[in-house]
Amino acid sequence: MSEQGKAKTALDTLLQDGPTVINLGLQEFAEALQDQGAGVIHVDWRPPAGGDEELAELLGKLL
Amino acid sequence: MERGYAIRKNRYFDSVFLMQVAQRLGEQPGIEQALALMGTEENKRLLLTMGFEAPEVATAGPNDLIVALKGSDASKLQEILKDLDVWLVRKPSRLSQAITHTLDQGLEALPQANLVSISIPGQYAAREARRALERGLNVFFFSSNVAMEDELALKQYAWKHGLIVMGPDCGTAIISGIGLGFANAVRRGPIGVIGSMGTGLQEFTCLVHKAGSGISHAIGTGSRDLSDEISGLSTLTALEALEADPQTAVIALLSKPPGEKTLHKLLKRLNQSKKPLVACFLGIREYPRPGEDRFVTARTLDEAATLAVQLATGEPVSFAAVDPQRLQLLIAEQRAAMAPEQRYLRGIFAGGTFCYEAQQLMRDAGLMVFSNAPLEGMCALSDPWRSQAHTLVDMGAEMFTQGRPHPMIDASLRRQRILAEAEDPEVAVLLLDFILGYNASPSPVGDLLEAIRQAKLRARQRGGFLSIVASVCGTEEDPQDLDEQIKLLEELGVVVLPSNAQAALFARTLVLELLQ
């Protein structure tokens, strides 16, 4: 995959360029990344469909 | 004592925010105890054990917020619960970018993103991870309680598409000097490390830093990656990437013992490593030798770090060693101050790897211990919430963290456990770990200082002496003040050693002497 002559993978690029991050969940994680100088955007995640898992599963399949 | 409750249906808050809410409520005059939790089964059980029993609590679901208060003044409780929403307001974000609400909105705002960090409740996390992979993004997967079949499907997808899933249940990673999750601020350098053990990675990176070298990348893979079900998919992906990475000269691999089939496959792969490699499978009794090994093996994290730095620099390494004679004197002095019935060791760990490494060191000396996360050959605790004989508890295990923050952030369960151990007159030694770094508590030592003081006092009141021995995993670059944290412990008479392995060895020597 990433050996000489082979195409770079998305992981190779991550290691080379460093992380630019979409953060889902704890806002503190996004703040710590920003403090370290990394590019970051925070997603204020909520349970889908007010927490109804079956409905969320169905919506996930429809969308 | 009065008790009061409020339930907010379908109001989701993350566990770190709720911990802060509970702390602020608990500081109000007249409030003796405050809890703010999502209504998961584990949390409802916890409320019951703490005496919070009410029909509205029993019927709350995992997406309902429960606030439970205890205090002497019923009117004060009602006053707070009536205006509860005032307490549920977040402080303004420090983030410079606007906050989004879905992964796709996030990607639209930051199209150059190459990684998604996921720290949401486990039952929803796999769906978001899948979405991230389908958009060509690597995943740092902090959430735990993710189904094994979901983990396998995600990692197979990533494997096919040149991506990595670091996790689930992955506490830490460092990519090109940027720490994700619970990471320490360490120097950049030639050593790349892969690990299925979060605190193991943290200890290793800190020890490499202390030895004067540095880390290119530390890639977490999640606690189950080397099980036979997952067969090391993320470990193998990371290994290939580190072999190709020009910043990495030496590779280290840290894990609990892999599954049997996976171990054989992995050893074969390690023997083909394109770079010098150190393997440390904590808890393994013996390394199978399928042929001429092209990698070196280590028994402890200290040894793994030493070998990796030696391979990277070509120079012998010596960590700041503690004078063994001074330690012997200290052990004799502490032993002499103890009461005759004191004989047991209790380890109350925030770091799962530290609990595991300590068990290995006890097993090496033939000391049988109980644990909620027992190493092969050790005994499972019949009740994880109560210690028996020699006990080492991983307070970061899933049973203690469902719906609440990890003990590196929220010390409340560990505080209670230390105080419970202090009531047992047979306890002689308490073994503790303190983990600094990004996203950990601003003062891990400060959180437990009063409990440590109380524990010492209880033993003195009984005419004995409680030995407390600890290690602090961190560097002088971490957001917390490493020297100050160590000083706080030493001022209370805690023996602080430079690594978890050394602290466990001190505790082991003391307990073995008490058995004589």
C-alpha cells in the first residue's frame, strides 16, 4: 500500500501532514486540539431522533 | 436527610459537562451530595447504591437527564430543582471556529479534515465512525461500549480503503506532535509506537521523553484490536504506515497478550519489520520463538522505553534511578510503624495498563491478587465495588465509566474507594497512579489530596501506618505542573517513584516483607 512505488494512503497523509480534526462529542477535546495549534471543528453531537435507536437506525438507512 | 430529584426527558448532555454541573451543585450551601447523570442502567444502579431511590429515577431512560440532590434543607433542594435550567448552561466556547451539529456540516466547514475524533456514547458511535470512513476520513475512536461486530466491520472497511480506526476504547494518540484524547506533551523524535493500551502509550511516551528522546507518532488501536475476533487489523495498518514514515526510525508495539492465533500471525509479521522494533506484551508468560527474531522483547513499559531509546540513539540509557538503599531504609521504617494486622495491598488505578502491569509484577513474585480486570492466573473480584485480600482495581474499566467520565477526569469514584480502603484495618499499602496531560483533570493529585490525608489519618487513629506509594505519568510540558503535583504528594508522606513499575515494585517488596 504505502511502500515505494505504491500510492499513498489516507493514513500516510495523516502522519505526514498531522491531524486536521472534526471533533464529535466532548468539546474539551476540540479545545485541547486548538490549544496545540491543530485545525479543528467541533460538532455539538446529540442523540439522533431524541434517542430512539430504532427510529435512528431506520433514518440512517433512508438517508 | 432530604432527597430531591429532577428528570429532563430527552435532554442529552455529555458526561464531562454533567460532572461539572454536579460539582457546582454540590458546592451550594445546604447541599451534601449532588449527582447529574444520564439515565443509563449503570447510572441508575449507582444512584440506588447511594440511596437515591425514587419512581421517577427508575423510569428514566438513557437519553433522560437525572439530577439527584441530598441535603438537610428541603426548601433549598426544591429551590435548585425548580430553577435547574440555570445550572445547565454551558460556559462560552473557547473555540475560534463556529460549532456545527453534524459530521457533514463539520466537513463542509473544514474540507481539509483528515481525521474524525469520536467521543459520544458507545451505542451511537459506530454509525458516526462508519460515516467518517465512507467520507475518506481516519477515525480516532475514544468511545467505549461498542459492539465487537461493529468494530470488526469498521476496521475491515478501513483496511480496504487505506484508512485507520484508532479504537474503539482508544484513550490516546499523538500524531506528528498533536495529542488526541488523553495525551502527554512529549518531545518529537524518532520513536513511533503502536499500542492497544491507552495509559501504556502515555507511560511509554513520557518515559521516552524523560530519557531525552522523542516520539514521531503514538498510534492507539483500541483495547480489543489484538483479540482473535479483530486479529490486529489496526495494529498491522499502523505498522505498515510507521515503516513507510520517514520520521520514524524505531518502532515499539505495546499490548496485553494478543489472542493465540493473532499472536502467531503478528510475530511472523514483526520478524519482517523493516525497522528496528521492540515488542512488549504485558502479562505474557513467555514469547513464542517461531525462528530467528528480528525484534527485541520487553517485560515492562520501563524496559520497552529503555530499549527503544537505546535502539534510536545507539547509547545506553539510564533513567533518574532511585537509590535502592534509600528505598530499603524507607521500607524498613514504614514496616516498623504498621500495626500487626496490616498486611494487604490495595491498588486503586485510573490507568488500566498500570493495573495490569502491577498485576504482572505481583505474579512474578508469586503474590496472588484480586482484580476486576484480572491478569491470567489472578482472581476475579466477586464484587468489583469491594476489595478483598490483595486487590488491584482498574477504576477506568467499563463497569465504572458507563455514562460518567473516566477517572482521569472525574476522581469521585476513586476518592470514595480510597476512603473505603482506609476503613479496612488490614490494609498496609495503597498503590496509586496519577495521569497528567491534555484533557485530564487540571490537578489529578489535588482531586485526591483530601482522601489521601484522611486515609493516612484513619490508619494513625488505629495505631498503625498506611503506606501510600504512587507514580505520576506526565512531563514538564503538560498543562498541569508536574513538579507541583509530585510535591503535593510528597508533602503528605506519599512515596513517589518515577514509573508505575517502580512504584509497584516498592509496594511488592513491602507487602512481601509483611508476609514474613
